Amino acid sequence: MNTKALRMITYGLYVIGSRKGDSLNAQIANTVIQVTSQPPAISVCINRENLTHEYIRSSGAFSVSVLSQDTPLSYIGRFGFKSGRDIDKLEGVNYKIGQTQSPVILDHALAYMEVKVTNEVDAGTHTDFIGELVDAEVLKEGEPMTYAYYHQVKRGATPKTAPSYVEERKDEVAKMGKYACNVCGYVYDPEIGDPESGISPGTRFEELPEDWVCPVCGASKDEFEKVE
């Protein structure tokens, strides 16, 4: 079986916000879909180990912010590769409290939706939360980020807790002479460089400044290793 076939399924990239009491949290998800049109209903699949899962269960609601194509990798990494148990993800982030009392992330968002959970489906390691749309707004015009663009153009990585995570064989990466981040899985490709950090294409990993960090999770150079 070739699990690379799963990569042909198309996705977007979103920030999911929720709350538990006075605590707020948000995470990256790519599994948001519209379930019905009349009445409009939305679903999202969340890993049971994620803090946002706990918050959605507690509040019975969540928000969805549609990210723009030019969202920085570091911003995606903040919500996708860091835990709300360790940091306040919303510190310094532009957001508002919506009708469901969920935090609605506004930075780099083209639109947002708010959902009241009406049903949930046990998906083993994940829960598929389904709910009615209670509010929605377009914030600005632009191209939404797709999961394909995130991977192929921005060179982003996939968290292991994501439902779409597919382990990449190390021998496949080795042929490309790249360096992988041991923390989040981001792969530095010398042919592409790191444009968001001002690193030009053709820059070898050894030539990167010592204070260079992973553009996704912020890990230092010593957290990278050449895949052999």
C-alpha cells in the first residue's frame, strides 16, 4: 500500500480556537469541511491529546479562522507545533471573543466562522466535532492557504498529531541532501533556502548564521541533523 496517495486529498489550513472557563487556546488544523448547506454545518477533526480537544469538549463550541497564503511559517508554527499547556498561544496575537465565547484569530485571516457543536464522532485517536454555523464573516480578500501550498511552496511540516500525518522515509529525504529539524520535522533545502528569514537559495546548511532558527518551530541549528 502506498500511503502517498493520501497526499492527493486536498485540504486548507486553519486556526481553531476554543475556550475552557476563562482559559483560551487555539491550534492549527487542516480538516475543516462544510458538512451541509441548509442549515450550514461545519466539522473539524481534532486529536484527543490536544488541549483544544479538551476545550471544545468543555465549551461545546469552536471558531475557524481561514489563513491567507502569505501567512508566515513562524505564525503557523506557533499554533501548530507548540502546546497551550506550555505557553499562552494568544499572547501578542490579534483576536476577538466571538458569539460562542471562543477566541477568533484575526491575524493573517481572510475569514472566520463560529460553530456550536451538535454532534461528535469517535475516530479513534481523533474526534470529529460537527456543529451548526452561528456566525461567519469575510475579513479581507486574498488567496487562502492550502495544505499543498504550505508543503510544496512554504516547505512546512506536519505535526505527528495531525490526522493527515504520513511518516516520510529517511532514505527518501537523504537523496535530496537536506537537513531535518528534530523538533517539528521541517526540512531545510539548500536549493530553496529560507526566504522568510532572508536566506537565499543555494545557501548550504553549514553556511547559515549561528543564530538562525527553524522557521516553523523556532528550534536552533543544533536541533537539525542531516538525514543519511
